Amino acid sequence: MRNWPKTIPGASFKGFPFQVDDEGIGESGRFVALHPYVKAEVHGTEDMGRKARTYHVTAYIVGDDADAAAMAFVERCSTPGAGMLVLPITEPVMAHCVGCATNNRKTEMGKVAFDLRFLEQGSEFGGPVPIALGDRIAQGALDTLGDVVADAISAFVPDERVGFLPPF
């Protein structure tokens, strides 16, 4: 039988520890473009790649200094750049904190609760790697090259139905 408390890591973001009540991947899957066709009963779909994953966490900090620690955690979540997000169940990931809201209750003094949202880190350059993009453009050109060559050759072959070359 697995001893869960001993086998799961403690939670932290950019090295700042916190406790977790709930965690989960809020968004995942694929971007799929829908292409409707005029007066058709079918449509096309195009896989545009994997969606960026979002993580939703209900967390808390508890202790005699929870108020000061909570404010320090809010500041950590507000610093620029991605940091390592470690959660008890989900694998560690480089992520940006895109939402950090506190929730304090009169009946729970010494505890500050948080609703946290994280977005996994993507490419720093905002798009496909230039070499991969160049490869994709070259592949597209090669895919159509056969049709272009066939059209060019057919322009010089006599049309046997009428016995002359087609006009240019």
C-alpha cells in the first residue's frame, strides 16, 4: 500500500513553499481549426498543435507569520518570468503565475488561502523555431512542385484532339 504523504513532494513556486488543498490541469488538448465549405455537408479540420496547459491550485499558507508570508508569496507570484512550479500530484513544470488571489477568513486566523492560476512556459520567441518554420515552407513548396512541373510540361505537349499547341 502506497504511503501518499511520504511519496508526494511539497508544493512550491519559484522556491516558495505552500500547502495545497486542490490542484488540477485546467486546460489541455489540441487547437483544431474548423474549415467549413460553402454549400457542403462536410467540413475540414486542421490540427494546429497542442494547447498550452493551465494549472489551477487552491493553496494556503499557515502559521504565526502567515500574513507576512502570504504577502511575500504574492510578491513572488508577481515577479517577471517563469519559475518552477512543483505540485503534489502534477509533474513539475516551468510556469508563469497568471493569477494569485488571497482569501482570508475570520474563523481561520493564522491561515491565508489562495486561488492560483499558472500557465506553462512556452517559447520565448513567440512562435515556431525559425529552422522548423523554414522546413515547413520548403516542404510545402516541394509538395506542390510536382503539379507545377506537370502543368509546365503539358503546356508544350500538342493537344491531340485538335492537332495544335494550346495558346499561351
